[in-house]
Amino acid sequence: MKNWLITGCSAGFGQAIARAALGAGDQVFATARRPETLAGLGATRTAALDVTDEQQVERVVAEAVRELGRIDVVVNNAGHGSVGAVEEFTMAELRAVMEVMFFGAVTVTKAALPHLRAQGSGTFVQISSMGGQVTMPGFGAYCAAKFALEGVSEALAAEVAPFGVRVLIVEPGAFRTEFGGGRMQRSRTIDAYAASTAQTRAAVDSMDGNQPGDPALAAAAILEAVNSPDAPLRLALGGDAVDAIAATLAERTDNLRAWEKVSRGTAAG
């Protein structure tokens, strides 16, 4: 039996992972900004948690350790979507996205890390996105947060490996998680950017309920990886994520090779 601490359990992946862990006989300390949304989840324990409040994060992590005895899996899932071109979004909007999905996730990770390190085991599950490796017009703020999360998580994985602690970066494609609904931050529009972002905005407005991915199946895949001794650092979920990430990696490799002579030619003589 594992003990899970999960952020953002009111809906989407957080709720699906909580249900899957409970269904496997594990204990779940489920959190959300509005704890009343967790009433029907059946979690072992629940708590209000705003991941941007560092003091509250420290209190909730300590409470989870006290109530459950230990934490085996920490899932950083809290977040929301954002759409708008770089010129369209305000700096306040960008900072709000980064506060939740980057700084918030790092805050929770840092609060839980001493406990996992001391016990010599545990897993951090960082819910990123295929947008952690792939960008598109209109998703600059969202992808910036996910790119940043992946960067710090990759470093973290190497840092904590000697202590028996693992990191799993999850990169879902389009799943039915209310991503395009009321939780989506929509920036103002500048008419000129219709040429490059109109398709993205239209997709966001029509995606809810039509995404190909099933959150319950994603949660099952995450549990499989958490319980596997051979789990990868990055786990793409959904055929769209696999295809988009593979195409992006191939393009980067091609560009690297095409300019390799120029790149290598910068060595001091």
C-alpha cells in the first residue's frame, strides 16, 4: 500500500489519479483550493491547498506525513490552461500561470522532499504536458510553465536518485479534463494575431468533451509507471502526445545536424 499526496484533485487528472490509487487499495491525501469539491471522492484525508501559498503548503505536507505516517507519492497536478499570443497576454497573466504550474509545483516538491529523502524512497509525479516539449501559437505562457517544470524536474531526478527517490514527468496530450472550460485563462485578443492563433483559440473553445484521451486510463498508466522499477523519466500519454513529441525531437535533431559544422566551428583555436 502506498500513501499519496495529490494536488488539484477537484477535477481532471488529479481526481482520476486519486480514484485510481484508492481503487488500488492505497491511501490518498487529496487537496484542492476548494475542499468542498472533494466531498464525493472518498479520499483517506482531504485538505484545502493553494499551492501558491508557501506556508499553507508546508502545513499541509506536515499534516499529510502526520496523518498517513509517510508519503510515498507526491503528485503535482494543480494548474489550469492559458491561451493568448505573447504580445496578447499581460505579465500578470504570465506570472499567474507560472505561480501555479511552476513555482507552486516546486514549492510542494521542496516541502515534501526532506521526508522522502529521509525515508530513502518515494516518487514525485510531475504532471506536465506534451506542451512541456512541444509549443504552438497561443500557448506560449502555458508551455513556458511546463518547459520550466520539466527542466527543474530533470535536474531533480539526478539529484535525488542517490537517495532512492524517483521523478516521473507525465506528458499528456488532449484528455477530457475540462482543460478548455472555465478554468482556461484567456488573454485579450489583438486582431493581427488571428493569422497565427485563431486556430488555437477555436480548438480550445470546442475541445471539451471531444478530446481523445480518457483520464481514467491515463491514471492507470501513471499507477503502472509508479509501481514499475523500470519507469521512464518522461511518460507521454496519448497517441497525439507521442506523435507530436517524436516529430519535435526529430526536427531538433535535423536542425542540430544541419548546423553542426557551424556549431563546432566556434571552438577557440
